[in-house]
Amino acid sequence: MKVTIVGAGPSGLILGILLQKRGITTRILEAADKLDAQPRACHYAGPGKYELERAGVLEKIQAEGFHPGGVTWRYKDGAAVAGIDQKSIPESSVHRMVCLPLGRVCEILYDEAIASGVEILFNHKVLGNIGQTETTAWVDVSINADVQRFEADYIVGCDGGNSQIRRALFGEMEFPGSTWEQQIVASNVYYPFEKFGYNDSNFIVHPTDWYMAAKITKDGMWRVTYGDVPGLTKEEYEKRLPMRYKQMLPGAPEPSEFKIANIGPYKMHQRLAEKMRVGRFLLAADAAHLCNPFGGLGLVGGIADVGCLCDALDAMNKGLTDDSILDEYSRVRREKYQTIVDPMSTANFKRLWEKEPDKAFAEDEFFKVLEKANKDEKLMNKLREASMALCHDMAQFYKPPVQA
Ligand SMILES: Cc1cc2nc3c(=O)[nH]c(=O)nc-3n(C[C@H](O)[C@H](O)[C@H](O)COP(=O)(O)OP(=O)(O)OC[C@H]3O[C@@H](n4cnc5c(N)ncnc54)[C@H](O)[C@@H]3O)c2cc1C
């Protein structure tokens, strides 16, 4: 079997490694001339860790990254209200979250993909002209001034939120769901939050000055993701950052007291493609679904997609099942988004700003469950196990192909 993946982002690279290691010849077509280094994902929870281990990169990620000690929800003045402690979970456990900025994770994935024999072609932009027959699928690809056709048995769109594959399959504007009014700015910064008693990850609950502050590297870099007025340019957000930091952060810092490493403004969406399979074309991760980043469900959901897709294609390649398993892939992964990723990420985000903080802390069922679980280890373990529900065992759908 030959598979072509569109997009050398994290989901495309992980899928490439998983498939190639199972003997499926894999090629990745990437529009850009290098890997993306924008400030995005950093935290990988259980389902992500499980697949990173299968891809053979977890050890390296754990060695370079670190395991955050816990998360705390706070008032704007820094007072802690609720939290989850992670220190009691061994670092080797799948339930202990690992943290390393995505830019570095992609470099590690790239090296592993090349070592596994995946062919990765940069400056190969897939165009809207795609097609398939009973036996093959193809995409037209722009390479400098040239257009070339690439064929494979299956083509997987791992080409992100603006996926060309998804637009070619369903139409330019067909990505059902909604866009948040709120504008977020993700900034990477050196600022000593520890001095103010902050935990490794913190959510500040406030109607306008809500934000997340999380330590993301061992050398003390933090990610501060906060809201700002919509519709400005990156340069305008950069200019406003010192004013927003002074309004929000503990110690109301002056620019001389922090060092910015990187900043990226993002629009946030909750969207899910109509299907994740159309014949020999498949979609995975951000190309298929989007969510806001609060709670780190975006890429972790996408990594769980590619794990299932690898198992489905591998089983077909080994003759254990027919291609109906790809319809199950589409059904199961869409259901995971609808029942886990979308409602949880929506609640995580709204919890930060929807109600006055006193009301939020008093009324939100989530904080009551946390309080209970912190006193009841069995309940806490149950919640941890539940978080693995993003994964799915595809073996239950094996249906040996009918012999001719
Ligand atoms: C601020 C922020 C923080 C986040 N934090 C977390 C977190 O802590 N945990 C988490 O799980 N998730 C998090 N996320 C979400 C996560 O970053 C994304 O879900 C993830 O990067 C998506 O990966 P992907 O491989 O699907 O797509 P992308 O990373 O978008 O990669 C797509 C690739 O496809 C390429 N491409 C696009 N079009 C074409 C084309 N036509 N031809 C060829 N190539 C093409 C692009 O150049 C790109 O390299 C966060 C997101 C943001 C914005």
C-alpha cells in the first residue's frame, strides 16, 4: 500500500512515522519550505502520549521537555481556588502530562520520520485539483513554477485548519461550526511567575482579563495566552502586549521586567468536517476539526485520529479487513469530537470569562467535581481513565475481505 499525506505538521509527521514503521510506503507533501515554528501546542495529555510512544519519540520528548506539577484556577489577584495535582503521578505513566513546545516536537518527529524512511517533500503545495478512480487517488502539486501529479492508494489531508483537501472535497466554505468572537494572543515570555506563587499551569478567571499562564520549558519560558480586541494586525497586538501584561499579570510588570520570545494572534473555531473519508481521501486532525486551545485538546485529538487511521490502514494492508473500516474511522473520530473535544474545550474556555469569578467558582459543577476528586483517589483515577476515551481500538471493526 502507498499513502500520501498532505502536510508536514505534527499530525502528518506522526501518521507518516506510524505507517512507515508498519511497512506502508509513505510520502509527505508540504507547502512550506520548512517546519512551522509558531507558538502553538505545548502540552500532551494521555492519548497524545500513547501515540507518541507508538511512534517511538516519547522518550526524547520527555527527556527534553518536562512534566508539569499541576494546574490551578485563580482569581485575577492570584488567589488560588481549585486545582489538579499531577506530582503524585509517576512521569512514566500515560496519565502524567508532558510539555515541550510544538516547534521542537516537530523537529524530533521530522528526524524520526526521515530515519524511518518517510519521504518528505518541502515546497510541494497541493492544489485544488484532486481526483480518484476505483484503484487510485491523485493530487496536483505546485512545485516552484511547475505542476506535477502525485498518485497513491490513499491520500490523507493533514493540512491544518485551512485544509486544501477538505475544501476540494466539500467546497471552499464548507466547514460546519462556529468562530469565537474572542481574539486570543499566544505569547512566549520569560517572566518569573513562580515568584508570585503560580503553579506550572494556571487559568485566571475574569470577565475581561482572563488568561492562561503555563511554564513550557525547563529553562523558565512561559506561555501566556490572553484575550484582546479583535481585528488587529500582528504588529498592533505586539504593540498592545506591554499594556495588556500590565493590566493582567501578577506584579503588573514593566517591559524591562519580561522578555518576549514569540507572539502569535489566533482566531478560534469549533468546527467539524461533514465526513473524514471520501473514497480514497481521508482527513485527520485540524484539517477535520478545530477547537479552542484551552485544555490542550486540539492536537491531542488529532494525534488520536492518526493513531486510529494508522491502525485501520495497517489492518487493510495486512488483509485483516476491507475498506469499510475507513468509514468506521470517520464515524468514530467525528463522534469523539462531538462528545469529547467540542464540549470539553468549549466548557474550558467559557469557564474563564462567562461568569463573574465568584459565581463561576461557586456554581460551576466542574470545580465541585475537582474538589471531590482531590479528596477521593478512586474518583480522581476514574477521571484520569476517562481522559483516555479519545483513543479507540479499531480492531473491533475488522471484517476480513470476501475472497474472490
Ligand atoms: C495558541 C495555541 C495553543 C495550543 N496548545 C495546544 C496544546 O497545548 N495541546 C494540544 O493538543 N493542542 C494545542 N493547540 C492546537 C494544535 O497546535 C493544533 O491542533 C495542531 O498544531 C494541528 O496540527 P496539524 O498537523 O493538524 O496541522 P498544522 O500544524 O496546521 O499543520 C498543517 C501543515 O500542512 C501544511 N499545508 C497546508 N496546506 C497545504 C497544502 N495545500 N499543501 C501542502 N501542505 C499544506 C502546512 O504548511 C502545515 O505544515 C494549540 C493551538 C494554538 C493556536
